[in-house]
Amino acid sequence: MDRPSRPRAPVVAGLPDDLLLEVLSRVPFRSICRFKCVSRAWRNLITNPLHRCKLPQTLEGLFHEIHHHRRDRDGDDDEGGGDNFRRHICVGFVDLSGRSLPLVDPLFSFFRNLPAADSDDGIRLMDTSHGLLLLDRGGYNLDSSPSYVVCNPATKQWLAVPEPNWTPSPCNGMSAYLIFSPAVSLHFSLVQFTNEVLTGVTSVQTYSSETGAWTHSEIAWSVEEKQAPCEGWRYQGFSLVPERKSTVINGMLYLICDSVGEGQVLDGDHIIAVDVEGKTRSFMPAAFQMRKEECSILSDFVGQSQGLLHYVNHEEPEYYQNNDAPSERYANGHTEGSEDDDVDYELSIWVLKVGDTQEFVLKHRVSFLHLFGEKSCQAGIDYSVAAIHPDRDIIIFTRDDKLISYDMDTKEVCALLTVSDAYGFTSYVPCYSESPALTDKY
């Protein structure tokens, strides 16, 4: 006869597994990895698929946009870019985990009964935040209002965000961001910035999944809220730069803004922190060090790693700002073998100190010669910062259709993958907790 199985003892004597999971859900991912080595019981508890929704996850891959051209409705496929030649946008995913099967479906085939969008130009990837994605099904169609969808690829939940109930003003720039912190709330918020042509003011529109309603800064805010000291940037010609990413830490959205038409730290680069109501809570000068003559320092990226805000900037020769081609530089007095050719320009990584000091500390510096074999590089043309690893001191770049990682600890540069026609990379850390805010499910 088979002996009756005895009840399994808890992993920690005197502590129920449910309570231990609650404790583990509050520790960093790197600690979870170490705890799996404590014993077989700990490993089985942590790797159980039923428990993953409670435990922290790490970087699994990168979402990005893919831009290509297609025939218009009349069948014209003129590659010359005529009126019938349209840009179509879709979303791609780079899996960094090495799985044989894809972790997520970038075609979002789990969308069911989704109302038709105002445009058939495809889906634009706007932002990601702790496992949720913000998409605009209006693509780059400037004649239509945004058609936002928030979804969770891990749980296949989604929500079509209702349109605002006001008439949009003429604008010359709009950007939208997603705020989601599952440790704080399973609801999400959208923050949309619109640079209005008539007033020159950057207005703020926010959507709350908890209330299901939009608010508008120039309508709903009091005079005191509009004139708060940290809101001054909205009236002073500053602009947000979506290409330099954003990040959410403890329910606060961090962004880079600069002076219109400039982009240099000395000309006003700042990092702003915005809450779920779209209100600016801090306005911090970006960190920099001037170490070379005739050198500009430009912002690259802001992101989160190991629970701390990280900011990346780099040095560029001043002649890059004039957009001179090499032959034009020589015509303007730059000669081959001059002092400029002997200068190694560098990229810097800064960390915001914990607390209310608004002070950045230099964490690491690396030369472009070490990264890419070039003494100087121009951001957005020669390279871009794609992501920073949330649990390790690793930065991921794009260069010449390749993803390249740099480990700050080992100083190792590694080519990861080739990615063609890919733009706007954003990190993906899955969230397996179902959200009550995402009411539609596959």
C-alpha cells in the first residue's frame, strides 16, 4: 500500500507560505534570484507559476515601433512618396530572455470588439509602465484625436480610453505618458502634454482609470495650481522630448525638458517630476560637468534602475550643433589632424540621491571610443540610448541597426541582436497581476 503523503512543511518554520510570499513580493528582483539558492523548498516556492503574479519581475525585452510604407486604398504603391504613399506603423518586440517561444504578442491579437480607429495608419507605441502599454491607434494622423488603448500583454487585458469631452485647441506638439505603479495602485493614469499654438502654454490633460474621466489643467485647475512655482516651465518656452524616454518611480513620472530649439544643459535642460494629476512636483536642473573646451553637453535618457532615477548625457563637439557635414567642417577651418581629432568624448551616467536634495551623483563615465570605436558620436544619428536594465548596471544602445549592451561593472560591450527598421525602444517588465482598471479581456 502507498503510504499517505504527509503535509508539506512550510518553507520557513512557523511562517505560512502565503505570508512568506507577501514578504518576498516587497524585495528587489536580484534578492529573489539569490533566495532561490537557499534550498530546494525556497526554489520551488519562488518558481511556482501560481506565485509569479506576486513576485517582482525583471527586464524580458524591448517593445519598439516599425515604420514601413504600403499602398493606399487606390492601389498606388509609388515609392516616390506621393499622395497615395502612406507610412504604416506597427509594434515589434525584441525578446532578451532567450525563449524559443515569444513571451508576448506584438500584433495584439487579443484585442476583441475594439471600436474602429479614426485612422488606418497602424498602431503607435506611446509609452510603457511596469508591464502596461499605452498605444495610439490613430498613428501619426494629425487630423484626428488620439485613440488611446492601455493593455497588459501578460494578462491579455485592455481598455479603450474614452476621448476627452472638450474640443482640442490648435497645437504644434503633443505627447502622452502612462503612470502605473502596481505597488501603489492597480489603477493607471495618463498624462498628455499639448503645446498650444494660440497661447504658447503647454497644457496638461490627465485621465484616471479610477474615475474614468479626463481633466484639463486650463479648465479644472485653480489659479494657485496653475501658478505654482514648479509649473513655470509650461509658460517659458520649454518643451518635452519624448525620444529621451520617461520613467515612473513610486507613482511619479520623470521627464526631460529643454529650451525650445536648443537642448543643451547650459541652455536649460531640466528633469521634471509629475504626479498622477499632471502637476509638476519638482523641476531639477540636469546634472553635467564641463571638462572640455568647445564642447556641448546634451541629454540622452532618463530611466529607473534598482529603484533609483538614472540620467544619461554625453559630450559632443560644438560643430555638431551646426549640423556640418565633414567637408563643411573642413571648409569652416576644421583641418584633419587638428586638436579636435585627438579628443575622446564621453557619455556619463548620473543617479539622483535619495531624499529631497534634488542632487545627482556621477555614477559612471565611458568614452565613445570604448563603446563604439569612434572618438565622438552624435545622439539620434550615430546611436541612441534604448534602455537601462532595471536590476543591473547595464545600458542598452542602438547603433547601425544593432542592439548593444554595456556593463558598467565589467566594462564589457556586447552586441545583442540586429533589429532593422526599429524605432522608439521602450523596456518591458511583465506584470502578471490582473488589473480591475482593464475591463476587457481576451
